[in-house]
Amino acid sequence: MSTGDTGDTGDTGEIYRVDWLPGTDVLHGTCHCGAEHAAQDPIEMWEWMLGHPDGHRTRGSTS
């Protein structure tokens, strides 16, 4: 199961992906920059997703 990766990136071009790991209660999130996070609580996962990008570079960024 995957959510958030609909192909429509809106105005920012950022894609956030959350996968459920079958057989567990674990959600695995991947930020547009490639950072990853695992959590059992969906609220915790989305808070990380929405708060995580502050202060880091996107893939391919050199500045």
C-alpha cells in the first residue's frame, strides 16, 4: 500500500511516500530528499513528513 505518490506533485515538485510494511504495524516514509523514517503511528509519520524538510537539501542540490 502506498499513499502520497500520486504523480501530482503540485507547485513544489516534492513527493512524499508512505508504505505500510505487510505483516507489521509499521509505516515506512520517504521524503522527497531521500531521508527515511519508520513509525507505527500514522500521525507521527505525517508530522515527520511535513516537518522534516526544514533545513535540508533536495536530491541533486549542491548549494
